[in-house]
Amino acid sequence: MKPTDLNGRVNGEADAVLTAAGLGVGFFAEDGRRLEVVGDVDLVLRAGRTTALVGESGCGKSITAAALGGLLPRGMALDRGEIRWADGAARGPGRGLTYVFQDPGECLDPVFTIGNQIRETLPPEERGRARERMEELLRTVGFEEPARVLASYPHQLSGGMQQRAMLAMALAGRPRVLVADEPTTALDVTVQAKILRLLADLQRAERLAVLLIAHNLGVVAEIADEVHVMYAGRIVESGPVDMLRQPRHPYVQGLLKALPRLDGSGRLEGIEGSVPPLGRRPAGCRFHPRCPLAREVCREKAPEMRACGEERAVACWACGEGGWA
Amino acid sequence: MSAPLLQVEDLRVTYRAGRGTVAAVKGVSFELARGRCLGVVGESGSGKSSLARAILRLEDGVAGRVRFDGQDVRALKRPDLLAFRRRAQMVFQDPIGSLNPRLKVGSALAEVLRVHRLAKTRGAAAAQAASWLETVGLDADYAGRFPHELSGGQRQRVNLARALCVGAEFLIADEPVSALDVSVQAQILNLLKSLQERRGITWMLIGHDLAVMRHMADEVIVMKAGAVVERGAAADVLARPVHAYTKELLAAAPNVGRALDRRGSGPAVWD
């Protein structure tokens, strides 16, 4: 029996499928100079758990996800830290780890049927009974008439159905890790709710380790077990999803206050300014120019992640021991 | 009580599709008083954007009546049509797509002013452009920047300045913040609100985010498949929805507090 907390969360390294330690991605300009895109990222992805990477655009969440599967854009390289699979095996993208992206319409090829496209992603040993396996996959993602879907072209399916088809394709290679990069952002809210429920079901039923990339904290609160909030290339706060009730970091607090509420009206409390672009990130704590709590030390020295309570950590001088918040 | 600024009566929009036709808007009626904000809620295919375009006379295949400040919009001819185009404008979701990438922000605004003959000289146009930038919360030195040098929120501010500088009184904003990050979204929503309060701008806000509607809109209409299924004061409709579809939208909207409550209990400090 593994130690679990009240929410059934597994503690420690148990159930870890993939561990990333100290990941750093560099962008190399023409003159060979290295700009840090993301740095010091620690992640543990666990079977049957959803880990969320949250943040605004330009914070490095999608780049972190791309780095895990070797999908970094040209000019960038994963050149710090290491990625370990718990079973010691080395895996390329597509087998151990698969992706689902924001816009299913752009990922599907318009001139081939869904059946043709799923067939291509099946492992060679399953191609003999391809039809059976494909129908099984489509049922897993909630299609009641798989035969009809297999014969359909992408434009004949709605956005939600296309995203289900993408999920079926992602599952074809029996991955251990599913990276869902803004999987519901392009969908209508009612469809989004259904796809989120499906993701949560799949994660449980297939014992998948899901890495959810999202900017919408509501989406994260719906299905994530653990949350890492990124700001300007670094993780600034981590913890179980409940941490969103009482975030410590001023950035995370600001994000939550900035959300419009169904029971509220009047002015919203935003965060002044915007995320600094690559190459213009300030010294010290990268959030300090926008932070209401910033002091001298924040301008001079970058804070590191420090434990603050059960399974939680935060990178902020103002928080915790010696802090003033 | 003064006459409403906008009266829409039994508005219909029909598109040709192959040999048949598709009704995108199926008889929508409403009135909007000066200085108020009407929220139009719906998902894709609900007809909300077609409705907006029909009101601004940017759409063919329209039937029904649109009256703006007493004038029949569909019957307007130049120069009254040009005056209407100045007074009633649209702000789009994607702020970069609606700015000329090769024009500096200040030149873009000055050009609009000159086209509409609102500035006699280049110098006057530049000065006015700078002052409109300040109205939307940008320092005058942003006039010298190109759109790609601005963040998404700053671009949306420039779009607002461009609409306001020729004298817009009525603005239709189609998902104006859905492409923006959360922290910036709040800044822009606050700006829209203050333009309504300080300058008496009348808004029609189109979107799917019900929490945004709650903050911004005085009244809302909920559209589905081209028809209005529910309408009323925003506070009422969103707190006590009657139609099944409105209820479904509310239940589906991701919400941090509600999600955490469902998954375990404990109060949130930011609540």
C-alpha cells in the first residue's frame, strides 16, 4: 500500500512514469549566444494523474511540453537537466509519449479519412487486426458509431469530434504519457466540458500520466491533480490543485483575482503590465516589475523554489521564512 | 426616457449554401439605450457574429429593420452612410489581423483621421492621434511603434483608439478579449467599462464567456441556432437562468471555485 493523502494523492516518487529534473531549453541566436527559454523545470508525471502546467503566453509551458517529446522548434535545444523514464527505457516521441494539440482541424489531414489516419499511428504488430483496434479506440473516446467515423473525412466532423479522433490517434500507440497542450481552447464551452470529462476518464481508465498545458485556471481546477504555475520561463509555484485556493505567489494570486466571476461585477483587479518577452526578462525575480510586494532583494537576486507546506513549493522572497507577505 | 440608440426588429440573415439557403439569424429583435452594454452570448454557429455584421450593414441577405438614432440604417445613402460608419464601429478578436503591419501606430490613426477629414494638417492629425492613444491608456511615444512591437493588449488598445478617434458612439466588440492573457484581459475589460462610464459609449459585446458578461453587460441575450432563447438583465439571467441552454452554458463554464468545491472542500482566500 502506497502512502496517500486525503484526496487519494500518491506521495513521493511512487507511481512516477517520467521525471524531469532541472530542464532547461536554450534559444540560440545567429551569433551563438544562448537565451534561456525555460530553466530549472522539475516535473514528476505519475500514472493515473494529471499534472498541469499553467501560465500566460510566453511563460514557457508549451516549450517545456515540446522539450519532453523532442518537438522543439528550430533554434531551440534542450541542453540542461535530464528526463528519466521510471522503467529506465529510452523512448522517442510517439510511443511512450504522445500529444494532443489545440486545433484538431490543423492536425488532421483533410484529404484522408479518419480511419486512414488512425491506421498510420498503430504500432506494426497491431496492423493485422487494425479495423478491430481502431473501432475499439474510437469507442474509448466516446464514439458510438465507430464505423461511420472511420469512413469520415475531417471536415465532416465537428470540432469536438475531431478532438476525440485526435485523442484516439494519440492512444493508438499505447502511450504512458499524454501531453494535452490547450486541448479545449479552440472548442465551445459545452464541448470543452465534455472533452475535459473524457480526458479525466481516460487518465483513470488507461492509467495515463497526463501533462495538461492550459492558460485557463478553471480548466485546470476541473481535472488537474497537481499544478505548476510558470512565469517567464520558470516554475514559480507548485502543489496539489487545492493550492489554487490559497496561492502564495503574488503572480498566482493576481491571476486568480484577474478572472471575471459569475457572482461579481465592477472593476477587475488585473496585474499591471504584461509578461516580458524573451531577451527582455529582468534580473532578479522575473516578476518583480509587476509585483505589488517587490523589495530590494527581489530586484537583485532570483528566488529559488522553497518548500512551503505539504507537497507545496514557491519561488518568492516575500513568502515563507524571512518573507514579508 | 429618451429613444433608444439602436432598435433592431425581426432581423434575419440568410446565406446561400449550394442550391438552398441557410438562415443564420432567424428574426432577432431588441432595443439598446444610449450608454448601455448589451451582451450577446452564444457558441459558434449561433448567429451572433452575423447579427453584428447585419446591424453594421456589412452583410448581404438581410431582412428586417435596424434603426440607429432614429435613422433606418438599411436605407442610408452617402454621406449619411459614411456618418453612420464613423458612429458605429466594430472591434475584433484578433488585434494584429486588423492592423496594417507596415504602418506605425501613430500613422495608422492619423491616416484614419485624414480620410475622414477630421484633421486639416499632418501635424494636427499626429497630435490628435497621440491624445487618443492616451485616452486608451498608451503613452504618446507608442505612436512611433509598429504593431508587431506591441503586446496583444496594447494592440487591442490601438484598435479601440482607431474606432474612437473618428467619433464612434456605438461599438460592437466581437470576442474582444478571448485572444488575450488573463491578466491583460482584465486590463482591457476595465478600459471598456471606463469608456462606457466616462464617454458614454454604447456597447454590444459578443462572446461566450458568461463571467465576462456578468462584469460588463447590463442586459444579455442568449442565442442558439440563430434565435434568441433567453433575454433579460445580466445579473438575473446569469444568476437565475430559465432556458435549458443557458443553464447548460453556465454549468459548462470552467470555474475555479466551483471545481475545487466539487473535488474537496475548504474556503478560498481570494473568494
